[in-house]
Amino acid sequence: MSEKVFIVTSGEYSAYHIERVCATREEAENYVAKGGKGLLDERSIEEWPVGDAAYWTGQRWVCGWSTRPIDSFYDWDTRQYSARNIPEYRNRLFEQGWEEDPALPDHFVQWSGRWDDYDGVKPPDIEVLGGVETRKFIGPESGVMVFGIDKDRAEKVLRDEVAKLKAQIAGIA
């Protein structure tokens, strides 16, 4: 018996769903090539372990980067975003570990990293949440998180994602 299955999926967010589970990659590729159910969504083939190989206990490196414009301070007195108390806001952000980034004028940035215990279905080697793809939904505040079993690889992926975000924020991407 194979130690993995090949799952054909389509859709995004709440429309994401499994179309078919296949025993071999060839079977999954044939299904996708034939058009399956004829849905308009683009299909992907995901490879998943089965049995004991599907379970994993260990630690993952979780690292992230966030940016926040200085003028995104929410003023509770006026109940709106304003720059009215920027010095107070700036001090509060510095106390929370945020810093200024010369590449992003008028923005604060924050880097984070920690080992996180994990016990469950084996995660992918690298997983990226946020970044350029989700910036349009987040608005002026942006960020990206990377989860990885290998710390160095996770941090390299994070730096690459941050470079893309900075280019987009600066209007050059």
C-alpha cells in the first residue's frame, strides 16, 4: 500500500473543496487533464501522507513581519483613524517591539520568531500566511507569517516575502 494519496482540490477560501482522492499521481493528473466535473476553478493536486506517516510531533519555527503606517493609529476619543497622537502612538509601538524601517518611510515594522510546539497532521515543510496575496484584503496594515520545520529556510522565505511586500507598499511592484 502506498504511504500517500493524491488529492485533487479546487476553489478558494469557503469554496475550497476536494474533488477526488487518488492512489497515484498519474491517476490524479489524468483526472485533472480530462476536466473532471467541468468546474471553472483551477484544480491542484496535493500530496498527503496516510497512516503513521500522516502524524507528526515536533517543533516548527514561526517567524513573521508586520508593517503599520504611522497614521493608522485609531483614536478612541474621536472614533476614527488619525495622526492626532502620533508621538504617543510612536512611543507605544516602540515599547511593543516595533521599529522604524528606512525603506518604508512613515511605517513601523516588527519582526518576530519563535519555536512552536506542534502535534498533529504533518505540516508542509514551509507554509506562508499573508503577504502580497492578502494585502488587498488587509488594507494599510500588512504582514506575513512563515511556518517551517527548518529555521534557516523559513527565515529566507520570510525575507523574500517581505521584499515583495515592501516593493508593493512602495508602489514599485
